[in-house]
Amino acid sequence: MESVTLKQYKKRVEYSLKMKREKYTILIPEMAPLHFRLIKPILARDGYNTALMGDEGPEVLKKGLQYVHNDICYPCLLITGQMLTAMESGKYDPNKVAMMITQSGGGCRDSNYINLMRKAFEKAGYPNVPFISANTWFMEYNSGVLMRFSTLFMAVAGMVYGDFLMILGNQVRPYENHKGDTDALIDSWINKLIDQFEHGRGYTRKAMRKNLHAMGEDFTKIEKTLTPKVKVAIVGELFLKYSIPGNNHLEEFLVSQDCEYYMPSMLGFGVYKTNGALEELKKFGGKPLKHLTMEIAMKWYFGIEDLLISAIEEFPEFTAPERVRDLMKRSEGILDIANSMGEGWYVAAEILEFAEHGYENIVCVQPFGCLPCHVAVKGVLNKVRQINPKVNAVDIEYDPGATKVNQENRIKLMLAVAKENLENENR
Amino acid sequence: MRIGIDVGSTTIKCVVLDENNQIIHNSYERHFAMITEKTREVMEGLIEKFDIQEPVYLSISGSAGMGLAQNAGIPFIQEVYATKVAVANRLPETDCVIELGGEDAKILFLKGNLEVRMNGTCAGGTGAFADQMASLMNITGDDMNDLAEKSDKIYSIASRCGVFAKTDIQPLLNQGARKEDISASIFKAIVNQTITGLAQGHPIEGNIVYLGGPLTFMSYLRKSFDEALHLKGTLPQDSLLFVALGAAYYATEPVDLKEAVKVIGQKKEFSAESALDPLFKDKAEYDAFLERHSKATVVKREDFNPESGEEVFLGIDSGSTTLKLVLIDREGRICYSRYTSNGGRPIDVVVELLKEMYEKYPSLKVTRAAVTGYGEEMMKSALGIDLGIVETVAHFTAAKFFLPDVEFIIDIGGQDMKCFKIRNGAIDNIFLNEACSSGCGSFLQTFAQSLGYPIDEFAKIGLFGKSPVDLGSRCTVFMNSSVKQAQKEGVSVEDISAGLSYSVVKNALYKVIRVHTAKELGERIVVQGGTFLNDAVLRAFEKELGVNVIRPDIAGMMGAYGAALYAKDSKVSAEESASLITKEELDAFTYETKSINCNGCNNHCNLTVNTFPGGRKFIGGNKCEKPVTKKSADNSLNLYEYKIQYFKDLLGNAANKADVQSTCSSSKKTVGLPLALNMYEMFPFWHALFTNLGYEVKISGFSNRAMYIKGQGTIPSDTVCFPAKMVHGHIMQLIEEEVDYIFFPCLTFNFNEKRGENHYNCAVIAGYPEVIKVNIRDFGKSKYVCEYLGPHNPAHFEKCMYDLINKEFEPASRKEVSKAVEAAYVAYDKYMKAVANKADEIIESAREQGKKIVCLAGRPYHTDPEINHGIHKLVAELGFAVVSEDSISLKMKNLKLNLRNQWTYHARLFSAAGYITTQPDMYLVHLVSFGCGLDAITTDEVRSILESEGHLYTQIKIDEVTNLGAVKIRLRSLLAAIKQAEDAKNNQ
């Protein structure tokens, strides 16, 4: 067998302990702004100096288009653009930054984003910037990544709190009597939580239950008037759902159109995704030890999910998300639960879930040419509409060439139908 | 009184209803992008006609009306919703509305719950598309309709996007296909686009209503829809006005019209956040620019006199939209030249040009002539030209004349873009635009026209635009909507023109060449092609790159000039010499064009046969040389043909041999396998498995166009890759054959060939069987089984298969299943080994015969002749032996990559590329399906593997319809590059 060492191969730059000690700034692309406000101080506990990249301006897409293959998915292009724009912004010392990005390890292209970004950085003249892969499968070892268990649990708690604040906030904000009440409450809770975390508290199950209950009570106390509004749910590709530059300020637009919108929980997606690995093992076989570990991990994960959802269910005036195990049943007859590449069976089940809870108007966001979405979104929408004819869904594709006007025009059409339905209902 | 105004992308419509909802006034006119002015005019007309003093009920709709309505505080109704409102009022029995507009296409499903489909970000089958196609043929839309009525055959034209269609139509025109047939084919393409792109698997049935301009004006388009849908749709009265009508119905708020006119009239200063640098600061800068570029000139001889008897050489460039002709002397000075549009009739036009030339110089005797470009072969046989030369080499030859040590050449023509990097005096790397980003030059032209400017003037007004608008760098359809948006925001034509020039340049740089920095191109750059004669584009190019480049004064004729230089420097033996057509022959020149269907193989190409004086024939449209040489191609050194034959034999044997005796109760039941996607490799596996269980295995067969059409109505995603779309046709085929079972398993994982971190299939392959399950509503007599299975894990797989068989199929014992599974693995191994052995055999014989070897690398399903469009035959005809990536990847394992190597098929690609770097006589040609997301990752890595080791990388993008002309250029350029590299080596 011949074997050749190729000149093109480059060893990846590790994020070392030394870099950690030197307080390299770790840049993270922002997804859900609210969640990340909690995560940042948590990571700081273990000595990580993180910064978020949000809407970095008009140069972002240009940089993305310049340095990554133009047919790659929009999130990859956008994030690479964000990263490179941040490098040149002057805000950070280019010799003392690291990049962090998630890596699913699944069959979707996102498993390779990190590598494409490395290539882009190489070409842009930053070959020495380390990239940290955030994943749960022990891919890509970095000696500088070392965290206390308590910090890990705190990060999970941050997700739970973030979801809770986001889900309840979105259901109160459109109806509040005094504009700004909801956001003020969220701000005060975030400060409280950060304070608790700094004192090493607030992340045990007991503490979480207590905090969540208090939060819920506070939300019920906000004065509001429940005028009928068009209720929209946002589903689709993970990054685009949450990222503000990713979905072209979709939330802002929906607010301007006087809608209430439901943003699905991040934890739910995590549960779906991790459980997908377990389903794959069941379907295709695998090592018994791995199987067992996954079973245990999922048991824990389902427990956390239950904690969040039960806390919301305590307040019947709010719509709680369904548990992933219940969602699985919704996917019957559509996609097999073994299909967890990208958004897999989850999107169809979510649409049916929301439609049943009064959010039958759906904006389904997806990157142009996204491979799993051909199956998980476009492939199933006809079927979903057959199952629940009330579903009024519009799927919006995002890419550097898509114009905001075009996207909003399509959403407006969906909203026009929604408004008509709403008027008929109230007649 | 209620008023509705519809401000569309190209027209503005107005309807006034009285108290009884009767139309008492209507208007319909083009607005030529002057949206505010026209809207104001329409409103003022209304005020005058109806003497409006009080506020009136008014609403605005239309894709260009939103911003306008917002500014003026007029109620806005989304245009599709407006259609719905109008239809509900006027035609309540309607089930489905098909509405085509200037740049939009919509389908409304009204039965049950309202469902609306609009064209997404990638769609073209609209009115603007029809206009564009008509102008390509130099006719009007009406002419096109009349011509189509007289058609007698249909060509297949890509229906996804206008740019694709254009690349299909151009060669047809050049080959001399009848305009009648092309026109009809264009309408059919629009229909196909609407059905696949919009209906997305939703059946179109019941009472259908046609609305909008194109469907109103073009009877043939309606007819084509009727035929495709097997029903008769109706064109209602006022079919142009439904959006405006809906707006009128919706108008329930009084609006002060006079005030609105005033607000709309106020011109807003547009402040562009994303404005680009102006092309020129001032006139002085422009003058300096002109001065600099005036230096790259070639001498034109005014005193040329053929009586002197000196040698002269003729070069002809028969491009996609233009014809160029250059006559030079021994010193390369130009004696005579012409540049003209080919008007869609290149032969007629070239005959005219030659006649003119002979008229000017009656005693002219051309020593040698060469032709290049799309029409090369046809011209050669029509006019008796000595030499043919591939375009890339022609352009390189010409560029060297201006800059001997040129490093980079970029040529942007009307339709195509060619760029090549020169290393060590040879063409090292070629970039041709893939079908998706083409149309650059002609796009500018079409856009200028749609804004009401001639192209020259349009470019000129852009030169001094103060803040050019950033329109992005995607395909023209996207740019169209960006331009629309800019117009809506009130950007001046000056800034749009300048912005478009930047876009063309960015497309070239970032989409086609994919540069990262200007440095990569080097410093000595020659730009050419008609599009660069446009100073705005040239300047945008220099500004974007930050480098001053050379633009020869004959930038538009470099192909022809290069051909002439080539003719000058070539030696032609007496027998090769064809002697250019003489003046007398020209006067008597006539030719005949016939179109026929080739029955040489199951491609059934549409051939166009041109018969020229002296019985010389030129055949176009062929995918192989069979109709030309009357011989079947020699397939002995073509692994793709071997694979096809292997599958055929497998089926033949199964049918003939009754040696598989089974005791199972399943005997005589049939299992149908769709020969699509991964089934291309897994077929021997499943075939053995089911045969051993006693089933008769049927296969859907190799893909063809008719099969694709059968399934297209059920395709839910119009942007998925063609191999996936093709699956629908295969399934329909099996349903028609009434097999008992259709088996199409979901394989998330492929076999683990131990090359990388994982062994996935791509997401489309993994999930597509389920897409079929939920989108095909009626499987007829067949039972569809699409379970998730994992043959990569044999023990577990056997158990799952046993469960599956007993759940979905006829009962079988564990032992029987176990035996069948074992046979399946054996059959799969046998197939893979046979392919690898055959590859070794081919490589060995190729080396004995001194042939070069091309690894045509893609996926197993690229073997399908409808998917690869016969490219493997084309490669073989050019004198290469052909092997595939799977066959040679075994020779190389454990490559270290800069990627996570986690897809089995793609891992083979990397291994194959790695192996090729060790073989001096092997070349890799990468087949990429349009829309294949994973190849966005693999192409760069494969290129980097090859190029880092000094090897050439050639990529061919294939789709539903592929222009083989462009593929040929690429392959011939590869051949030229190989030859040049060898010559260079030999000269050292």
C-alpha cells in the first residue's frame, strides 16, 4: 500500500494551557443573546475571557464570501465573516484571541465548519489563531480546555434559566401594559443569577426549581392586557432561529407587525440532538458500553428537561414546550426518529406541537441549500399540512444574496392569512 | 368608489370599482423602474378623471409598492393575498390559481385551507425570463408565442433558473435549431419550473385559473400548462388586473389622494449605508485612466492591399452571442476586422461577414484560417477552415502578444467567463464559469434595456455615480431582486449602473476564480472580452483588485486575434489544409437544417443536422461521436461503461437463471429497487439479498428524461441536487410496473472503509427515502418500504433485516434471512473487487497504449448516463482511459486531511486525489452535482491536495441539463495544458 505525505496538510493549532493563562480572548458567535449573557460570567469563573460576536456590520458577509466557498451554508459563511471582521476590528489583540465554535460530529456539514474556518483564517493571514471545538463527543483535544464540574453544571443551569426567561418573556412582552416591564424583569433576574453564580450557588436542581418558581411568579405579576394577536412560532435551523444577524432581525420584524412569537427552547434541541445519537445506536448497533453511557446521559438530560418544563407548567397561563419524548410521537408517520442529521425529525414535530398550542402560524428558517433541510423542512411540509391543515407555514431561505425585502414580503403574506384567520375566529 | 393600485416589478396597474363592485376604470402600463413618478402619474390621472376632492378608499399592492405605501401612509396589501381576495370575490369556485408576473411566479391553492407558494430565492420561470429568452433570439415575446405555435419538437431546457436556460438555448441557436422549436421549449421550461419549483409536491388539480401578463399574452404558455397538468385552465376576464382588483376590494380606509400625491412626489435623498467607492472621483481621474489604457494597442493597417500578394491569416471567433473576425499580416498587424452579434444565426452572419470582406478586397487570398469558440466545429465544416483551436488557448495566444510574461488572463464575454492562470508559460489552471454565475456581460445588457438605456450609455452614466450601491455577488436572478430593492429605496440609476459593474467583477473574482486576495492573481494581468470594453467594469475590476491591468484595445476580439496568430504560426500539411471558402462559393452558399432524434443509444439526443455545400455535414446536439462517425464508441478503457454493463448483466442473469431455488413463501413476488443515489452501489447487495429470499428483483432502470418528468410533480425541494430529484421518477417507474414491493432503505451510515473519523452518507441520501414516503401520495399496487438500516454493522443488520422481512415482507426464517444477508455481502464485495480489478486492467492497457488516464471522480450515482450526460464518453473520445474514484481509492489510505473526513463517498474522493498525485500520467476530473452541499467542502480540499503536489485540478459542474459544449472546452483545455506542460518539460 502506498502512502504519501501531502504538502497541503497543516497541523491544527491547539488552544493550550499557556494561552489560557495569558487570558486569550475567546470569541464566540452569538446565538441567543439572552442565554449568552448568563454563559459569559459562568465561563469567567474558570478563567476564560470570552467575548461575543454579534452583528459586526456590513463587512461580515463580504469577508465570508471572500474566504469560504460560496456554496457553503449561510451560517458558516456568516460566522466566518463575523470572526474575520472581529479580528480586524481593533477590539482584540490578533495575537491573543481564540475562536470557539460548536461541532456536532454528525453527518451534516456543520461538523466541518471549524475546519473551513481554519482554512479561511490561514488564507486571511491568521494561521496561528487556535480554534476550540465545543462538543460533547471529546473531538479535538485542547490542553487549555479544563473546567470544573460545577462550571459545567452552571452552564447547563444557564441554558435552563435562559430558556425560561426567553419563553415566558416572549409570552408577556407583547401584552404588557407598561412598555419595558418584561425586559426590566429579565434584566433584574439575570443580575440576580450572575450574582448567585459568582457565589457558587444557583445551579443545583433544588436551587433551580426555587429560582424558576420565583421567576414565574414575577412574570405573572406583570400587568398586561390580552388583546388577540397573531401568534407565530419560529422553527427551523438552529443557528438561524436564534442569531439576530442570521435571520435578518426576524424577531424585530415580527414585533413591528404586532405579533406574539414563540422561540423554541435551546435545551429542547440539545435533548433532541443527544438523544439522536442514542437512537442511532439502537437502530444501527454499536458498542454496549457506549450504549449504556448514552442511556445514563439521556436519563440525566431528560431530568433537566423535565425540570424546566415542569417549572413552566406550574403557571398554566403560559405555554410550555413539549418534552422531546412526546415530540417523538408527533413525528410518527413523518420522519423516523432515527433521522437526526441536522434538524432531522424535530422540525416537523415542533410545527405540529406549536400548531396545537395556538401557534399555527409558522416561520421556518433555513439556510439556502441546507442538506438536511431538503429532508427535514422542505421534504416534510406537505405532510405536516396534511396532518394539521391549520398549519400556516412559510419557509424562508437565508443566504448572502437574499434580500430582506423579499423575505419580509413572504412573511407578510403568511401574516395576512394569519390575520384573516384570527378575525374569523374572533367573529 | 374603491381604488386598488398594483405596483409590480415591471408594470403598474390600477382598478377603480363602483358601489356594485363593477370596474369603472382600469389601466396597465410599464413603469420602467420609475416607480414613484409613474405612481404619481396614475394617481393624478385618477384625481382628474373622477374629480376627486374628498378622501377615497384606496390601497396599494405589488412587490414594488410596499415602501411607497409605507411612506405615503396608504394601506398596503401583500400581493398574493390581494390575488386571493380578488379570486374569492370574482371566481369563488376556483381551486388553484397560477399567476406569473414580471419577476414573480405564484401558485395559490384555495381548496381547503389556503396555501400559497411564491418563487423563492432561486427561480426564474417568469415573465422577465421569457422576455430575456426572446431578446436572446432577437424576437419579441409575441413573436415567440406565434413561433411556438408552429413548433414540431421540444428540446430539453433547464427549467430551474434563467441563467441555466440561457446556456442551454445558446448552443441550440448556434447549432441551427429552429426558433419555432426553441420557443416552444422555452414555454415548456417555464411550465416545468412552475410545477417543480412552486407546487413542490402539492398536486395541481380542479378548477385552475391563469393570471398575470405572460399567461394572458401567451396562448402557447397556457396550452403548455394545460398539457402538462392534463386539464383545461381558464383565463378570466381582467386577468392582468387581479392584484389591483384585490387591492380595491381590500380598500376600506379613506385616503387623502391629493396629500398622498404630494408625499410621494417628495424626492428623498438616499443615504446608502453599504455604498461602494465611486468608480472615478472626477473627470481628471477618468482621463488619466483612459490615457493609461490607450497604450495597449495593436497596429491597424489602413494601407492594406491584397494585390501585394503578401500572406494574410484569418481568425474567427464564433462566440455564444457574437461573431468576431480578424485578418492579420505576418507581423500580427490587423488588416481587417469585424465584431458583430451573431443574431442567433451564426452561419448566416459569418457568411455575410466573409462576403463583405471579399467585397472590400476582391482579390484577397487567405493563407491560413483558424476558428475558435462555441461554433468552432460547425464553422470548420461550413467554411472549409484549416484549423480549430480551443478558446482558452486562443485567448492565451493573444494575451501573450500584449504581455509576453502574462500571469493571469480573465475574459468576460457575453455569456461566458474564462480565466486562466499561467505558470511556466503554460496554462496551469482554468476557471470557467459554472452555469450558475454566467451571463455576466449579457446580464448588464439586459438590465440596461429593462431600464430603458442602450448598454453604452448605461455604462457611461455609471462612471461618475457618487455612491455605487452594493448589489452582492450572486447569480443574476439574485442580483435582479437586489436591484429591485435598490430601486425601491430610491437609488439613482447612476449608482445602480456602477453597482452592477462591481457585481459583475465580484462574481468573476469570488464566484468563479474564488480569489482571496489580489496577490493570488499576480501582477501581470490581461483582461479581455467584450464586457471589459465597458470602462465601468474595467475600473470596478481594478478597484476591487487594487491592481492596474492591461486591457488591449481589441479586448473584444482577442479570441479571433489569437486564432489568427495561431493560424499564422501553425504549419499545416497540404492534406490537412481545407482552403477557405472562396468568393464564388460564398455567393452560392446555402445550407439546410434538419432536426432528428438519434437512436444510437438510450440518450436519444436531439440532433441538429446541417448540410452544407459539397455535402459537408455538421451534426450538433450529440453527446457522443456515434452519429458522426457511425461507429459505437470503444468502451474497453472506460470503467463507467463497465459498471453500467455489470448492472445490466446482473439483471439479465437473474432473469435467465432459475438456479436460485427458494422454499420461501415469497416466490414470484417482486421487489422493485430504484436505481438512484446510493442504490447505484448497493444494488448488487440488495439484489442478492432479495433474490436469495426468492423474490424477483426488478430495477427501475437507468434514468432518462421521460422518467424524470414522470416524477417531477412530487419533488418538494427545487434546490436539492439532481440525482435526488431523479429518485422521484424511478419510484414512479416502479409504481407503474406494479411491483409488489418498492424497497428503498434509509442508510445514515455507509460502509466503514476506515479512511477517516466516520463513515456517513450525506444527509440527502440518508433521508431521501422518507421524503419519497411522505411526498408520493399514491403508491398504487406497490408497498413502499423505507426502513433505516445499517449494513455497515453486519451482525446487527442481520437481526434488523430479519425483523423487517417478517414485518413488511413475506415471512422467512432466521436461517433463510441469514443466508440471504451473507450472499448480499458476498455480492457487494464481488462487485467492488470487480470494479477495482477492471480499473487495474484499464490502467495497465492504457499505459501499454500510451494513453493518459482520467479519474472521473464523483459519486457512484454519477455513473448514470442521464446524470453525467455522457461526460464519461466525451472524456474517452478525447483519447483518455477512464476510471472512477471508487476504483482507485483503495490504492491509497490514511490520508491526513485538513478536514474531518467523515463521509464514505467523499473519503474515496480524497484518497483518489492523493493517489493521483503519485501518478504522472493520471488526471483527476471532478464531477460535482449542482446543489451538492458537501462538494462545497470537498472541492477546495481536493484541489489543494492536487495542486500542492503540482497536479492539475479540473472540475465539472453538472445539473439537470448540462451544456456539453462548455464541458468540452474544459476537457480540451486540460488536454492543451497537459500537452503544453509536456512540451515545456521536453524543451528543458
